[in-house]
Amino acid sequence: MNSIALILLNLSETRRRSLKLWNGIPEKYFNWKPDKEAFTIIEMIRHVLECEHLFHTIIKNRGNLGDYESPWRELKYIDLQYELKIAEQYRSSFLDMIGNLTELDLENIRIERTEVGQSKKLGDYLNRIVFHEAVHMGQMLDYLRTLRIERPKIWD
């Protein structure tokens, strides 16, 4: 298995487990947050979905966000399935872009984010995107532990 296939597998497995987690949370808890500074559950889910689109834009522009405007900016929350349906087209485009990369692209394309002092090889940057989602999955599991509600079994 080459590096691109491994990145796609990691993205797929991480999202599969996120979906298992998100779908296992009773909707009555979606507006809960542990403190006033934190994301609510639904805000964190949307953040993960939205950031994947943001990261894709960063990659396409090699680090420059330009006049990026989030497709989620004006959307009102309806339910989890609606959020996932919105994200579906953006995720598909993101995965297609990765599938069309070469091993040399992972090594030679650099993502320069001067506003945050970041310069990364594309392969490294793609792995950080997966890590971002995984971190939020861990936070969400902690939210559920704090609420003392059953946590979906994501480790299958």
C-alpha cells in the first residue's frame, strides 16, 4: 500500500469512527457544552466537517486562504443528517483531490501558512488533518463521559 492509499484509509477509518460516535449521541445533548468557552456537541461536529473543507481550500491554494468564505456560514442547524449531507460533496471533492496526487506531490508540494508560521510538506499536512478530527473525537468522548451517558463503541 502506498502513502496516498494509507492517507485515504486513515481519513476513511477516522471518519467512519466519527460517524459511529456522532450517530450514537442522543440529539437532546447536541447543545450541551462543558463550559461557556467550549463548543457544543453540534458545534464541534460542524467544526470538524467545516475544517475539512477549509483544509482542502488551504491545500488547493498552497497555504493561502484568500477570501475564503465557509459554505456553513449562513446555515442553520436542522439535524445531524443534514450536516452530513452538506459536507458530503466537499468531502468527496477532497478525497478525489488526494486520490489524484502522486507520491512526489506528498514530498515536494509545500503548504505555506505564513499567518500561523507554518510550512509543511503536503504529506505531513494531510496527516495533520486526520489528527485534527481524531483529537475532536477524543474531546467528544470526554463530553459523553462528563455527561455520564453511554459512549458508542468506536474501537471495532
